[in-house]
Amino acid sequence: MGLGGKLMWAVAGSAASKMARNYTRRTLHTDYGAPRLPRKARRQSGLGMMLGWAVLTGVIMALADVFKEQGKDTVHAR
């Protein structure tokens, strides 16, 4: 791919990023710049919530692994 092709992809990527930012801004904010989300929802997006989701995901994956191993033992026991 030559320089022209790379420039074309750079321009297309920049345009797509700008469109995504504008769409997100219009969706999440009113015309006056105020957020559309209720105050309670805005408060929940923090480090604690992120850590909570990470812990929950780890627990679910650990349970899935345990159940998978128990299933193997059950098949071999028959």
C-alpha cells in the first residue's frame, strides 16, 4: 500500500472518529451542554464500580471453571 492509500485510511479514520465523538456528545448531552443521565447514574461511574465489576467477573469465571472441572470428574466416574 502506497502513501496515497495510507493517507486515505488516515482521513477516513479521522472522519469516523469525529463522527463518533459528535454522535456521542449529542446523545449524552442536551443542546445546552447538560448531561442527559440522571444524577444517580452519573455518580456510579467510578473506580469502585469498575473494581466491583472486575471482582464479579472473576467470581463468575472461577465458578465456571469449578463447574467445568466437576463435569469432567462426573464423566470419568461413570
